[in-house]
Amino acid sequence: MYTKEIQREMVGFKLNGKPRKGYVEPRLLLSDFLRHELGTLSVHVGCEHGVCGACTIKVDGKTVRSCLMFAYQANGTEIETVEGIATAGQLSDLQLAFKKHHALQCGFCTPGFLMAANELLQNNPSPSELEVREGLSGNLCRCTGYVGIVEAVLEVAQLRVMAKGANHA
């Protein structure tokens, strides 16, 4: 029987601001490394084809599907998961709005939606309902019907714009 030893490579990156490293096999997906090796259980794996968005994270400030990226490709990057959008252990305004608007039910898709919505609001602080729906169209939910999700994002956008205006007055 032929067995070949698989070469493992060291990777290191910042995960939610903290340095992390480990050895990975060449074909290990980033989603699997984050979940199984580093214990980042908010990175959910649904379709494993990049379609559902449950594994959405940020790599160097851009959302990516972690199931479509090899762990070794993350070497030297900064990775943010849904835990990273909370500050000092407190839920972010977006997370609180999801809770308020019942924008989650089973919660499986929620981290991916939060990461996508967070990037959407960074790029477009005052989106229309259509822009929110389009911006989140790469994430799938089987429970909520999307109404609460869209309402939560729109509310946060409005509150942030109002707060920014109050700070400039």
C-alpha cells in the first residue's frame, strides 16, 4: 500500500486582532481550520461551495467565503469573524438590531449575514431597501424570510447616519 506523507505548512494571521498560528495541510479549507483547529465556531459550513454565505468572514477588510479559501492562503492576513464586530464584549449595534427585529431564528446563517451587512454598511452608510436586499443576496436563510434582516440593517443605517449628523452639529 502506497502512503505519502502530507507536508504541513505553518500559517499565521491575526484573528479578531489576536495573533494565531498553526500547521495546515495544503488542501485544508480556511473554514475548517478556523472551526476545527482554532475553535472559531461562528464560522458555519453549509454548502461548501460558496453559495449559502454561512462561512462569510472578512480577510484584510473584504468579505470572503472561507469555504472557498485554503487556510495557507490566509497566511499573513487579518481575519475578522462575527466575534470581531462586538466591542469590549458588548454586542454591536448591528447584532442588537438583529436581535430586536428577530432577524435570526435557528442562527445558522446569522454570522454570515452579520459580516455581509457590516461590510455593506461600511461601503454604503445609507442604503435603500433594494440595496440592502441586493447587498445581502449572496447569503441564504431558510428560516426568517429576510424581512427582519432587512429591517435590522435599515434601522442601523438610519441610526448611524443620525448619530453622525448629531456629532457634526
